[in-house]
Amino acid sequence: MDELSFSVFPNENFLDLRPYQYGWEQCAPLHSFGPFVRNHYLFHYVISGRGTLDATFPDGVNRYFTLEANQGFLISPGLVNTYSADEQDPWKYTWVEFDGLRAKEYLDSAGLGPTSPIYIPQSLPQGEAVRDRMLYITSHAKAPPLHIIGNFFLFLDALIQSSSTRRESSGNQLRDFYIHEAVTYMEQNYKRDLSVEEIADVCNLNRSYFSKLFKDRMGCPPQEFLIRMRLSKATELMKTSSNSIGDIASVCGYPNQLHFSRAFKKRYGVSPREWRLQNKTR
């Protein structure tokens, strides 16, 4: 019989990193989840026992992995995955689900992603540090959101530092500088009409080169990143203010409310008005 504990993050007003839910589970023999597609990143750390991951890669080919205690696996959004507990030694794992404008960047640093979903720590103590940070988050579900988000950053730092597939950042300082400059400029100017050309000019880069650099680092083109930023800001305002949808759209860089509503529904699956009704701050 399964033993399960999980919690949902109570606050969405964080853009760089946005937790969704976290927990742990002692699975029954052959207990499986999937096939399923996630909308966000979902990382599992195997505390004990064994299990398998059947993952669909972006090229459409399925890969099969066997995992054991002190290893982990990442489920990337938009891909079909199934994972199952061993019949003789079913696993117990802890998990965290998250997303955010910089989530891909952090996972890239750990060498994890859609084509590299398996986490193996460089040493057992380093892996246990990742596990302990995840269990801390799970056991402090009633802590203030800022405390939880702080521990999410510490979890990601432990993940990056411990990962045997960690990607060193040496030689990339200039690239990272350009991306930081671009993101900062977007944060300061997202409320007005803003083109990729203008952002590239601020970084003193050719538009096509800048777009490639940005997509390689952030996982999406600069225009898509700007849309996500604007819509994230909009959800913040819809939860915390009584301003009309039209006013919020305008403040977030959408003078045309219809265009805002279309972009919002494409991103979140519901209209801004429906989303607000579902997510009102109590």
C-alpha cells in the first residue's frame, strides 16, 4: 500500500523560479504513474528501492532507464513519461515540481534536460544533501512562501554542485553577461512596445546572433520570453489587485485587450477572467 505526502505551493508571485508542489511517496510494488505529460519540470530523488523510467525524448524515441537509491530523474514539460516501482524492491522517492523564467537555465547548469533526464551525484554525501533539501521543503509546507522559495534555490544549488553531468560555466562569462543585460532590460521595459531588435541593440549584438544566443541559454526565443514575463506579471496583478483585466493588460504591455486574452489563454489554457476567479487571493 502506498504512503504519500504532498503539498501545493501557496503563492505564485515569483517569476525566475516558481514552485508548484512537492512531496514524497513510498510506492507499492509495480505502482506506476503515466503515461502522462507535465506542464512543468518535475524532479524525483530516489530515497530507497528501485524503479524504472520510460521517457519519450524530443526526437520521439523512447528511452528506458533503471534507477536505484540515491539517483534521480527529471520529467521535462511537454514530453510523455511513465515511471514504475520495482516489484521486489519498490522505491520511495521525494519530488518537487517547479518552473519559472530561469528554470531551464538552472537545470542546464546541472546537465539535466529533455535528452539527459538522469541525475547521478558525484558522491553519496552530495546526493544526500539534495535529498535532505527536498525533504526539508516537503516537511515545511506551512512555512512562509519566501522561506520555501529560498530553500528551492538552495535545492537547485545543491543539485548543480553535486551533479555528475554538471556543466562548467568557464568561458561563458561574456555570453551570460549579454543574457543578464537582455533580461534586465526586459524587466525594466516590458510595459511598453519592445522589439527584439531594440534588446539586441542594447547588448550591441546582431539580431540573429542575439536571438540564437538567447534561445540556447534560456530555452526559448527572446520574444517568447518577453511574452511569458508579461503574462507572469499579469497573473501577479490579477491575484493582488482589483484592477480591471483591460487595465492590467495595458500595464503589462498589451494595449489591445483581445491580443492579451488570446496570449493568456494560449499560455494558461483559460481566459484571464476564468484564471482570476480560480486564483483570487483570499
